[in-house]
Amino acid sequence: MCYYNGQKVSREEFIRLMALEKATKNYDFLNKGVISGFTDTPVAVVVATEGNTNFDIVQMEWGFIPNYLNTREEVNRMRKGYKDTNGKYIPGQPQLNAKSENLFVSERSGRRSMFYDAAKNRRCLVLSSGYFDWRHVYRTNKKTGEKLKTPDKYPYYVSLREHEYFYMAAIWNPWTDKETGEMANTVALVTAVANPLMKQVHNSKERMPTILSDELAWRWISEDLSEQEVLEIAATQYPYQEMSACTVASDFLGKLDPTEPFTYENLPAIELVV
Amino acid sequence: MSQETIDWQANYRGHPIKIGKRQIGKTEVYYVSSSPEKKPLVLTRALKSGGKEFWTSIPQGMQKEAEEIGAIIDKLEK
């Protein structure tokens, strides 16, 4: 429980009011309909204050920048992709997400992960009212009956039925451009293996953000956790029964209300037989 | 009043106040101004643990005023 203006309120309500404080101070990030990881819009991040007795809401750049990158130019290369010295294209890695399994050990190299320090010492929460993911549906070739190589992609808006705001586990890193001195706090969302609902929505990768209950969210940012405890919380699958996923228009980004439901005639319904 | 539109004018403790209602995200907030030189008082409805609604200032610190002016807004909105 927390107190706001002398009144006992839930932690969720406290967060909402704190968020409103920022919004009324002309922060421009809490009343945005959609924040894309591919734009420069900052995200609202909850961090524990010193001593872990309270928390604050701050703005961060979405896209984790590891300290081995020295300049913005190097960051842009990592994020957008580049050609190496042999002319081979290296795809971009925006580092918007950190897989829960990769927090301490890199999946690719098997060595210490670039997220290691952040997972140990700089855990935070990204505030969200919902997020968008794409479901891939493969049509079949009418003549051959074979599955087409390129899927049709249908956007879904995913939210929690009973919560206006919720917390996604995240990790952050303070980064400094060694040429210009620019400082940026950068953040990556932690992702878990998809639950039965998200397995069907985000069916290309079968991942979902690690959505945490109030209690787990507080533990995530404020407690001195062992690696095992970090991994356990990071792998949390939010119960699919408490989530809702609804299709939205393909041009939802430009809509006044991007979360407005939209029905696609030929899209098969999601089946939740578990 | 920094947030231009005025929805109501009322009297509080013998002084005229101007009240403007805005929407931030899904939340309604009220800007209350008693003088053009002063920053408006921002109010909203919040929920106590247990589910009962109360008026609060944003940021904290003006609870008494929030409750009193909130009661005026409740009447204006009826």
C-alpha cells in the first residue's frame, strides 16, 4: 500500500497518479497512443529510488545500448544493420527486447551476456496500457495447395482485462557517447516464452513481454535478487485468461484511437484450447 | 489559466475561480485557476484502497483544497 495526499491507495493507483503528475507537467509520453520502438519517442519507466523505499517514473530511450558501443554512429549501425568489410549485410539489432533466458548468458555465444550487469543491478519496469503484436497467417496457393512463403500479417492490440496500466519487466543501461559526451538512459523489455494466447497472436516468435503482478513488479525493482530469482521472475508468463487480444486496423498507427477493434473477414479466430 | 478553455466559473472561499476539464489518457483532470499570475491547481478523482473515490491534487500537497473544490465540481457536473 502507498499513500497519496494522505489517502491510502493501492500501488497501482499510486503509479497512475505519479504518471499523471508527469503528464500534467507537460511530459509528452504518457498520453501517447502508441510508442514504437522504431521511433525516438521515450518510454515511461519505473525505477526504485535510492534505498529501495519508493519509486519514481522517468523517461528512457527504448533500445538497450551496451557500453562497448562508443558513438551514436556505432549505435545506429547496430540498430539498423550494416555491410561488413566483406560486403556481407549484417542485419540490425535494435535491442528493444532482452530474452529472459539471455539475461546472464548469451544465447548466441554461450558467454556472459551484454545484459548481465543490468539484469543484476538495473532492473526497472516499463509502464504500459497495452501493446501491439502481429499474427502471421499463411495462405495456400490455390493451384498447388502449398503454403505461400510470405504471410499475411494482422495486428492485435493486447491488454489486461482488469488493469488500465500494467508493468513489464525491463532492464536499463546508462550509456555515454564517448565522442560527444551525450548521455542516455536506455531500456530493453524482458520477454518470456509466450502463453497460450500470445503463442497464437505472436505466432512468428512465440514470445511475450514479461508482465508482472504488483508484488512481482515491486520485487523486480527493489529487492536484491539472486540470479536464479531474476531468471524465475523474468520468465513469468502472465495468465492468458486475464489478457485480451483484439485485432486492429492495419493502419492503426495513424488512427485517432489505434486500439479501436477492427474485424478481418477471412481471419480465423484464435482458439484457446489448452 | 495555462490550459485555455474554461468550462465553469465558480466561487471558492469568496473568490472567483475558473475551472477547465481535460482528458489525459483515460483520466479526467481539472485545472482550477484563481488568478492569471498563479499556476492552476490540478485536480483529479482517484480511488482509495477499498474502492472509494476521492478528490486529490496533482501533485500532492493541496488535499483540503482538492476536496473542497472537488465537491464544487461534483455539483457543477450533476
